[in-house]
Amino acid sequence: MKAGIVGLPNVGKSTLFNCLSNAKAQSANFPFCTIEPNIGVVNVPDPRLQKLEELVNPERVMPATVEIVDIAGLVKGASKGEGLGNQFLANIRETDAILHVLRCFEDDNIVHVDGSVDPIRDKETIDMELQLKDLETTEKKLDKVKRAAKTGNKEAQKEEAILLKIKENLEAGISVRALEFSEEDYEEFVQPTQFITDKPVMYVCNVDEGSATTGNAFVEKVREAVKDENAEVLVLAVGTEADINELDDYEERQMFLADIGLEEPGSAKLIRSAYKLLNQQTYFTAGVKEVRAWTVNVGATGPQAAGVIHTDFEKGFIRAEVIAYEDYVQYGSEAKVKEAGKMKVEGKNYIVKDGDVMHFLFNV
Ligand SMILES: Nc1nc2c(ncn2[C@@H]2O[C@H](COP(=O)(O)OP(=O)(O)OP(=O)(O)O)[C@@H](O)[C@H]2O)c(=O)[nH]1
Ligand SMILES: [Mg+2]
């Protein structure tokens, strides 16, 4: 599962990527600085890990990770090959969620491809290119399905109706994610096509240093424009955070963050939000060798969670001993939780909860 950073050229995507990951991407003040996507595996900051570390005192601690991809900038006409066009859209298609970066800072020294700072116009430009790409996909599918529909094939007729609904909406500037389908229709006809505008999205407003906590007038406009989208809007002073990130000393970084009014980097919050956007959650294993956060899809079962550690664990799964994170912290150790009767033994159908501390029993 990976989240892609998407937006116009020169809005701070690679700068953001560099805040998130240690893989340094090239960032510079000219459009289309990025061509090949930069991929980074980013630790998910989780205060619960530190708490478990204090209680268990393990040899090492391993955080959960999430993959972030920094993609080249899109411009008007990209869906028709403009700019570096189609190839980038393919890069976006390969991601599972979109972090849409909007320039919300003034700086005459930083080139804006459309000549002025206007995040609403920028958002529309990007949305339109993504919608046009999906429209192309829809039309191709429609061509194929039409013939079968004409011969009376019921499935094909159903699919045709759904594709027509998608087509009409895309033409009206409405993204696939905003449309309603029955669960069966969605699973059978919509999801498999992996429409770009069906991917979950979050907006990252790149603001000036002084607006890191409060946002600014541009951010307010963005909030207003997306209020019906049910999408998170995150405010981040990307340039400033990148500078702070350059400092080696933790105390020093904290000091500069405090100066702009932050307790933790906005990028930490962004990573956690991206993780949620990807529909991921964390369970823990807590042993003296290692305290570790593992990533599973929301809704994963006990065996599927075990399978993240090793496929043998999934195949030979017998049961799981499960302690809720809050209970672990309240009682302070596995033994005390057991004494209190708060450890549960769960079988194959158990649905994992975020924060579960798990121990698997299996045979190979
Ligand atoms: N003033 C200011 N400059 C910024 C900020 N964020 C990024 N920049 C500058 O804007 C320029 C472009 O940043 P990049 O991160 O390379 O932009 P990009 O979106 O990756 O651009 P492409 O790869 O060309 O699509 C660089 O010179 C950055 O230093 C910011 O928050 N404030
Ligand atoms: Mg870039």
C-alpha cells in the first residue's frame, strides 16, 4: 500500500517528500524538477510504541512503515500528454491514495506554472486532468461492453449503465469517489478498474512559516471548496519543516518547531493521516527481544494479521492471545493483564482492532 504525492509542478512535493523520508529527492525552483518517481519507506510515528518500550524494555523497537511516492508535477493537458503527461498519470494509478499538495504560500521567487497563487484553480486543474484520464478509461471500457450489452447480456447491460453513470459525472467534473453504488456493483464493476479519481484523497496546504498552526486565507478557501468531499485538509509549512529537518540535533529541532508553534512536526501528523487514508491499522507484538508495530488492513482477521509476520503463521494459525493496548498500559505487563483476566484468546474469525497487542499460537 502506498500514498502518492500529487500536485502542480513546483508546489513543494519533493520538499514534502524529503520532510517525510530520509531518501533525499531532488528539489529545486523550477517546474518538472522531478521526473522519475521517488519512493520512500517512512516510519509511522506512534507514541504507543514508546509507552510499550518503557514497560517491556526490549532490545529493539520497530515502528510500522508506510510507502510514500513523490510523483512528477501535472499540468493542464497532462491527460493528453502535455508536460510530461501520461507517464505521470500511470505513476499515480499505481498508488492507493493521493496526497494532493496545494501551494498556499506567497513567494515571488518561487515560480508558479500558472503565474499566481490560487489553490482552488490549481486543485481544479489537477482534478480535471485526473477526471479526463478516467474518462478515457471509461470510454474504452464502454466501447468493449456495448456490443455484449446489445446482444442482451444482462451483466454487460448492468456494466454499461454503471459506466454511463461514471462517464456523465466525470464530464460534469465529478470524481468517481463522490458517486454512490451498491456494494455489489462497486465490487464487481467499479473497484477492479482502479479509477484514479476513486482513490482516497487528502489535501496538504503548503503554507508560509507564520501560518503553520493557524492556516491562512488560502487554506480557508480550500476548506470551503472541499467541504463536501469528506476529505482531510492538513496545513503544513513544508519549506520551514524541511529546513528544521536538516538539523541533526533533536533538541534543536524541537526548539525551532516550538518557535513556529508546533509540538511535533506537521509531517508526523501527515504520515499518520496517510496511514489512515490507506485504510491501515497497527497491532503490536511485545517481547523482550523486540517491541514492534505491524500493519494490517482495517478489518483483517487474526490469521491475516499473523500472516504479516510470516506466511507460516497464517497457514498454521491456531489462536491468538490478545491484549488491548489500554489494558496493557493499565496493568503494566502481560503477566498482570493475565492475572486480571483481561487477556483474550481469539480464533480464526477474530477481527483485529487497532492497538491490539498480539501473540500467535500456530503449528507448522
Ligand atoms: N517559500 C517557500 N518555498 C517552498 C516551500 N516549499 C517548497 N518551496 C520551494 O519551491 C521550490 C519547488 O519545490 P519542489 O519540492 O522541488 O517542488 P515539486 O512540487 O516537487 O516540483 P516538481 O518536481 O517540479 O513537480 C523549491 O525551490 C523549494 O525550496 C514553502 O513552503 N515555502
Ligand atoms: Mg518534485
